[in-house]
Amino acid sequence: KCEILDNLGIISEGSKGWNREFNRVSWNGAAPKYDIRDWDETHTKMGKGITLTEEGLRKLKELIDKEISALDDNTPA
């Protein structure tokens, strides 16, 4: 059971009405985690995705910032 607590944003929109979303969710009533996955329009069906703790989210941000910096410098990370 998945409950979306906060819809934090749409990463991309699919051609068949599904969106890749960044959400804060509770799985089976557990503490909230951060989640990236595809959802249908009504949030009744979902695709495979990834779920991150706050620590994992912070590490992912660090890695993304590093990669974006490398892209901005036009050099590989």
C-alpha cells in the first residue's frame, strides 16, 4: 500500500498519460520516503521506481550536483 503524502513535482510527461513523478510517500504506513516512479493520471497504477531515505536523497543530490558541474564545465565527472 502506497500513500502519496506530497507530490513534489513532475520530472517528465509520458505520451500515454503517465508521468514520472518525484513524491514523498509512505509505504505500508511506514515513515515517509522519497520516491521517483511513473504514475497513471489517477495515481491508481504505478511503474517501477526508486525509493530513497532522506540520507539517500541527500547523497543523490550531491552526485547530481557534481555531474551538473561537470556538464557545465564540459568535462566528464
